Amino acid sequence: MKFTKMHGCGNDYIYVDGSLEKIDSADKPRLAKRLSDRHFGVGGDGVIFINPSEEADFEMEMYNADGSRAEMCGNGIRCVAKYVYDKGLTKKKKITIVSAGKVKELKLAIQDKKVIFVKVNMGEPEFSAKKIQVRSAHERVINEPITLLGMEYRMTCVSMGNPHAVLFSKDLEGLAIEKLGYALENHDLFPNRTNAEFVRVIDRSTIEMRVWERGTGETLACGTGACAAAAACMVNSLTDEQVTVKLLGGDLEIFWDRSQNQMFMTGPAEFVFEGEITV
């Protein structure tokens, strides 16, 4: 099976052209887990299959490193856009990609006939506790207290097509994210687990974030998480509607157009290498 390793701000995935490589659906979780292993596989935060689609230009079928299916990945979808353009699968600079039934619109920034940046309409941030699937006595979970490992944090929950719990902290460098992230991901409040973002507000236009991704662990970046973190900051009146999210792997630009209730993410996408592996 041929594959391509790509990353967006260090959030790396293994990409497979589903129109060329025919993998049985039942085997994909096992394959994703095997390929993602950084010691015995290719190594990555998960596997993304790029498939033909009738409802969009392409489909993104995403699996986490533990083999579980994921609904959406902001860094991943930018890389899909670069893949299909750079490899000549499309000549369009505005494309649509569907993931888990949700269609996203993307604008490609081209330099020397290659994609360097992608702007994605990530859609509406969702704050309904019921739709996020977080157990709460309130309709929305905004700045609510939560205790993790004996310490109290303030949590805001957002869905960007997948669930996110955003916690604010003044110290991200000394954060025990392996323990806190795991505890939050598997907290009883989240029947289907959650992604966890730990955020420090620098100023009205800049935030810093570390992320623990559901089914993967800490990653260098998360596009949906950056959008969720920005939305959480905005609804808590901590930042303006345009923010730079500083991640371990690089920066993402997030803009929430309140008039249209649409959130836009802009960031890079890069090839790493290509290879072939026996499956």
C-alpha cells in the first residue's frame, strides 16, 4: 500500500488515496493503529483516507492513532487539500471536503504551483451540552468548575464537529498534560470521551494552547481544538474575534465571523515523505 506522510503545524497523519488503495472497512481501525505506531509502524497521530465523494469534491475518512474513528481534523483537512491539488487530482483553488457527513469549504493559497496555506470554513461552533454530549444540568457548559486530580479548573465545552473541553491555565509549561489530559478525556461527564485543550491567554489577539487529542494523546497541534479554544475565549470575553493560536508545532489564525456565525481557520500544510508498506 502506498502512503504519504504529511503534517499541519506538526500534527502528522498518514494519508492514503482511497481511490487507488482498496482497504476493507473492517480492517481500517487495525491498520490505522498499526501504521500510527512510532516505533513499529510509519508513525503519526492517525491515518486519513482520501476518498471519492458524491456530495463534495473529496471525502476525508479519519482514524485516530488508537484506531477509533474521528469526525473531523482541522490540520488533517488542510493536508488533504494540499494532497489533492499538488498531486493534480483537482485544479480548483476552492474545494469542498466532506468528513463524517459534514461538508467543509476550503480556499487554497498557491505558490510555485504548490499549496502553502489553506483557509477552511470550519462552520458553527456548537455550545449545546446535549449536542456536544457532555453531561450537565445546564444547557451550555460555559466557565463551569471541574476538578481534575484534586485541582479545580474552569471549563468551557465546544463542538467543532467533534467534542472539546477547554480549560484555562496560567502555566502551560509545567502542566502535567499526560495525567490531566487523560483524566479529562475519560471523565464521566463525557460518555464518548473528549478532546482536551489547555489554554493561556496572552492578550486580546493571542492565546497559547496545548492539546490532548481523544484517542491519540498530546499532539503538536489540533485545528478543531484551536477553533474550540478560540471560541471558548471569545464567549468568555477574554479575546477579540480574530486570534493567533500558538501551538507547540506552529501558529494557526482563527476568525469567528459572528454575523454569519462561521469560524475560519488558516494554516500551513506540508509533505514529509512518501512510501510503500505491506498491509
